[in-house]
Amino acid sequence: HPSYSGLCLMLISCIQSDATLTKLFITIFDGKDFDADSQPLRRLKNIKFRHCPVSEFGVVPFMQRCPLLTHIDVSFPLLKHIPEVHPVPLIEKLSLTSTYVPASEVITMVSQLPKLKVLNVGVLGSGKASSHGPAVLSLDDEALLKLTDAMKECDGIESVNLVQNAKLGKRMSRHSTSALTYFITHVGRRCRVRIYPHCI
């Protein structure tokens, strides 16, 4: 269907479950061969699942069939893991704000995205900032060091959002200070960085 061959698909608060998303997926393809070159989502570049209560199981079918994706927003859903897609799209903007995704998976993903320009990982490790405390947050100083190393290879990085990752610098130890300094030195000086409030 030509109407689905555009550049952006926004599914904001209109999808209520993985089952609903699967039905939408089937409707879009309407019985077509999912592997055909003429499939309607192949030219999709921007997809948003923001505030949709879906998991990686509902997201994977879309991502697997959108090889040209450059912008992905899966903020505030029930995502617990980054969907495995091969080959990995050349993503330029990745938003994982307030998801349950562990920092280790974000680090691995970023290391495969040399074209990355924007990374939003606020409240990482918590599904909802309002109902989860710092104990469940996964982005700590050790993880930030590793994430920084991964982002050092992203020559075009422009913006990083670390808002409300309360474990960053929490102990204010020598190690904590060096993690933030290391990030600012190697990545932060090249882009617009949002760390506050409540992360230090």
C-alpha cells in the first residue's frame, strides 16, 4: 500500500499491546510476502513507539523489515531488551528514555552505530520515572565509561540526554568524578548534553 511507504510512522499512545501492534503489522502487509522487495515499509526512515505499552516482541517485526531506518523512538514502552536486527540499520537518532533496557545492551548497540547523532537514554533501566527509584536505574559510572568509549567512534554525535540517571556520580568518589569528566572530555564537548536534573 503506497500510503505506508513514506518516511515516518508514528504510533504514539494508539497501540495498546503487542497483539494490537501485530494486527497493525498484518494489516499493513495485507497478505503480501514479507520478504518481497516491494514491501510497503522498506523505505521507512522514522518510527516512533513512544508511550506505546509494547515490548521488543511487538517492535521486532517492524524493525526487521525497515532496513533504511535512521530514527527510532521507543521511549516509555515496556521494552526490556533492544530488539536484535541483522543487519543493524544505520541509525542516527536513538531514543530509549525510561525503558527497562540494561545499560550493557545500549553500549553494545551504540558501538554498532557509527552514524549516530542523537542518543536519548534518560532514566535508563526504569519503565516509568514516576514509579521507580534510583535502585532500578542501570546507567551508573562504570556503564558511562563504557558508553563513552562506544560514542567516541560516533564522529557526528550532536546530542546526548542523560536526564535523571540518578546513579551517575551518586557516590561522588574519585571513580565517579572521572567517569563524568571522561564523558565530557571525549563526547560532551562535541555536543549538546542534558544531564540534570537529579542525576548528580
